Amino acid sequence: MQLSERTAELESSQRRLSQLEKDLVETSLANEEYRAEVARLGAQFDVTNSQLREARSQASWVNTDLTNVHQLAAQLSSQKVTRSDFCLMCNPTHGFLFSD
């Protein structure tokens, strides 16, 4: 009797061990997939971060260029010569050479 009980207990332990081995294999595969996904996302983050830095750099150049254009426009506006001023410069004694 005791031998049959021990045999049944041993068979039950072997089934549990076999199931645990299968679970371990499945968990290991899932872990590998998880690590691969983390690595892929890390690489994607690095690429996106580089693109963001490049876009910020370009935006800074664009902002600088726009500021320079606005400053130049303001300077030109302040130096703008009207048609009347031009006529007086050309013919100061008679004033307008042509009518407005």
C-alpha cells in the first residue's frame, strides 16, 4: 500500500514539475518579447528625441531669421522716403516735379 501511495505521489509531483517547466518556458519567452519591445521602444525614443532636438534647433534659426527680417523691415520703414521728399530732393526750388 505504501508503495502505491508513494508511486502516485511521485507521479503527481512529476506532473506538477512538468507543468512548472512549461510555465517557466512560457514566462521566459514572454520575458524575451518584453525585453525586445523595451529595446525597440528605447531606440524609437532616441530617434524621436534626436528629431525633436533638430526641430528645436531649426525653429531657433527660423525665429532668429524672422527677428532679423522684422528688424530690417522696421529699419527700412523708418528710413522710408516719401514721394514728396524725393521730389524736393530732386528739385528743391520748385518742389514737386509731378503731382501726387
